[in-house]
Amino acid sequence: MKPLAKSALPPKVRRSLTKLGQDLRTARLRRNVTVASLAERAGVSPGTILRLEQGNPGVGMGTLALALWLLGLNDRMMTLADEGQDEIGSALEVEQRRRRARPRTSP
């Protein structure tokens, strides 16, 4: 599979990935965990951890999830796309229900 190029992503997505990587790096450093140690525990190369911390979109979601778990941040990942916090989706769902609930007019 061809790696995802950063240029193919919208700027806002690139910024989000960069911030996520920076936040992971900060969490790792606060815990006094080396790149090598985190990589070993995650079963990946140190280069993969560095790419993750740089916000590289080609790093797998499983690696991200495992790194978050190893750093004790897994609970935060559980809320990323939480349906209870999806205000736009909830509003669209309510609107769709309203459209379906309209009575049919008799001829």
C-alpha cells in the first residue's frame, strides 16, 4: 500500500496530527520514557515512534492506540469520536427523523 502523503491531507488535518504527535512526545517525556523504551514496549522501531511524534499520517492507528495505552492515555482515545459528543451528527439524526415522521397527505 502506498504511504499517505502529507500534502494529500487538508492543512487542518496536518495541524491536528502535528499537535497530537507533539502531545504524545510531551506525555512520553513527562513520564521519563525514552523513545527506545516506548518503541520496545510497543514492538515497533524507534523510527516509528519518532514518526508518530512528528505527526506522520503513515503511522498505523494500532501503533497510535498502543502508544497511548502504554503512556496511560487510552481513556482519552475512547472519546475521540464518542457518539454522545457528536453534536452535528445528533442534529442531523434528529432532522432526518423529523422528515421521516411527517404524515403523508391523502390524495
